[in-house]
Amino acid sequence: MNGEVPLSVFTDITIQEIARDAGYSVDDLEPVFTIGQTYFYIAMSKDTPADVVQAWQSTLDSLKQDGTYEKIYRRYLPDVDLGDLLKR
């Protein structure tokens, strides 16, 4: 913030706390480039019964549809672009 470093790389998960701890907000920062984007997944064994997989998927779809998914996500990362995460 004082000009010593022209560019830094952070994740959207960590930068909010780092900025806050330094006495700033993410609004004080200027994103200039997205290096990459990664989503987190729930993996199941290929031997998991199809009805179990479908139950998990159906529940996730319901959480996204009724707004619960976004509400939970924003509790921890309020300013993150959810982009494709809200889609099935």
C-alpha cells in the first residue's frame, strides 16, 4: 500500500483477511489479472451407488436454487464473484 511492492498474488479466500489485518479493505486494492480459477469438489468412489450420488447432487441443486448455497458462501467470502458456482 505504500508503493514498496508493485504487484502481489493472493487468493480470494485469503486477501480479505490479509487486507483487514493490515488496516485496509479489499476495496482499497486493484485487481489487475486473474492467474487461475479453481473450484472445490466433493469426490465419491466410482463404487458409490448412483442413488447416493444423485441425493448429494439433488441437495446441492436445491441449496443453489433456494439461495442457501450463496448465503453460506457469502458468510465466509462476502465479496467473491460466484460466477459459475451458482449454476448446476
